[in-house]
Amino acid sequence: MAKAMPQETVESFLGRILTDGTLRERFFSRPSVELGRLDLLEHERDSLRKLDRVRLLVELLAERLDPRIVRG
């Protein structure tokens, strides 16, 4: 089985963060533990560690709002 490229791993992990509440909770509680399980370069781990839970949730909510009530 071929090893995933780091970018594919990052994209897959971000997708799982958005869709898997259990993983999201574990990640924001112990980011270093969860990121240590992934085959990533150190700068990719650093970038993912900097994810802001509140901002992520606000962005997700904003995307779900009816476009007629949202400004650019």
C-alpha cells in the first residue's frame, strides 16, 4: 500500500475534523497526541496545531446560513 502524501494526509485530517465530532473533540483536547498519529512534516503539524476551534465553528456556521442574510 502506498504511503499518503503529506498534503493528502492534511486534507483528509481536515475533512475528518469537520465531519467526526469525536475526533474533533480529541484533537482540540490533545492536538499533539492526535497529530503524532499522522505522517506529516513538522511545519504541517505546526499549522494544524494553530487551528482555532471557535473560529472554525463560526466559519462552519456562517457557511450554513442562508446567503440572503449574510454579507460578503
